[in-house]
Amino acid sequence: MTPRETSRRTLLQGAAGIAATSVLHACVTSKEIATEKKSMTQDSTKYPISLAQWSLHRTIRNGELDPLDFAKTTRENWDIGGVEYVNSFFKDKADDQSYLAELKSRASDHGVESLLIMVDGEGAMGAPDDAALQETVANHRKWLEAARTLGCHSIRVNAQSEGTPDEQRDRCVRGFHMLLPHAEELELDVIIENHGGLSSNGAWLTSLVVAVDHPRLGTLPDFGNFILDWDTREEYDRYKGVTELIPYARALSAKSHDFDESGEETGTDFSRMLAIARSANYEGWVGIEYEGETLSEHDGITRTRDLLINNGCHTT
């Protein structure tokens, strides 16, 4: 989902520190691009396609789709067999076992796998205040429990903090060290998405994962969320960022907005992104996350699905 929908002020903390690492924005060479795309033909990996619930956020918010029917709609409209939930659509249901059981049952009835829950609005994993950090960890633990009930493999979290880049990394390390023992107990992964601010700096986010050094921590690279600063529109090179994050990926988000007449996404070269994933031996689902406004959500999801299929992915 768009970084603007999360705690925007917190996400942008430390953006000034990124200027010192502007060297990380260097574009890859044409030779590197050719190598990435060559792997498309060398590796026949066919990724299964999933659907992120955020792709239908307008449909859900205007009351046209009950979140309980998300899996049913995913199967009947697009024949997609995996779903990624967003906690904001059932924010008060994390502890509601009856609701979670119904959500799980409806997915199962339509042969749809529940893959992960994207968790927003539950506090900063790098909160500098001890009490705030304790609350954040407790809030995320309940979503780990919900994910286990649904049969998911992960929850997606945000790496939010404040201070210098080094301070933010150290504070986030502390928060993840507090959360991950519970994830390990439940045999679930915690995955971080590039989601604005410092988290959209691929080198910084990679350094965080390395510093935490836990087998249950990974990443969810998003094709398009590489906006470092929404005010200046400063961006991190998306292909460089995905290349840095993909070795730790447990899921992959195919962000889309608009399409040209040939069906290609206008902001991201999907074939290049998937070649990067194949080159890194990524194994997992590729999730559609349509965020455009030109097409209807239904048509945008359809275009994204078809583009992924054209690039060697498949529905299940």
C-alpha cells in the first residue's frame, strides 16, 4: 500500500540523513540490465500469483466488498489462489477468534491460501521510548497470533523510528529482538517492506536485517515503494533496491499504477524485476498490488495479473 497511508511523519524521520548516502542511487549499467533479463530465459521459475488486499481498498471502503469475501472475490474474479490481508480492514478483529475462523473458512472453501497480514498503525518498531516500544511489540504480537490462526507464513511490518540513520537502525534492531522470539515460537516470519523514508533505502534496510541477524526476519520488496521523501519526491533506484532486498525476501510485491497500449507497466519494467528475483533464486509468491487511479481496481488487477503471466508467473 502507499506509504502515505501509514504514519507518514514517522516514516520520513531521518530522510535528511539519506543525502549523505546519495552514492547509493547510482544507476546500474546496461550490461547489468542485460544480465538480469538474460536470466529470464535461463531460469524457468514460474512464480505463483497472489493478490494484496490493498488492491481493493476503494472497493472495500465504499462498502462494495465485505473483507470476509476477499478470498472468494480473488478466486472468482481472477482465479488467483493466494491472498495477502491488510490489518486495517479488520483492525478490531485481531483477537476475534470467531471472525478469524470465518475468514479462514471462506478462504479454504475457495481453495485460496492465506499468505500474510500487512500490519500498519500499530506503533514504531524503532520507538525510542521504552513504554511506546513495549506497546508496539505487544500490538504486533497479537497480529502474529492472528496470522497463525489464518495459516499465514508471515506478518509484514514497517521499520519506523527517528533520529540519524544509525540511530534508527539500532532502535529498530532492539524492537525486532523483542518481537522475534514470539514469531519463532509460532513458526512465523516477520518481513519488512520498503515503505517510505529510510526503509526505502535498500542499503539501509539490508543493513538492518543483517544487524538483527535472525532466521525469522526477512523482507518484502515492493517494486514501487522507493520514495525517500514525499515532499521532494526523492527516489531510490527501484531496481538497485529490489536487488539488495531480494536475498532476504519471503514475499514480493508487484506494485502497479498505469499501463501502456502493449500492457506494460509504465513505471516499472516487470520483466527486469522478475529477472532480478530469478537471478537471486527467490522462491515464493508474487503479489499483485494495484494502486492506480486511471483504471478501476478490477481492471487494474486484471492488467497486472496478465502482465505477470506474460512474464512467466501463473495463477493457482
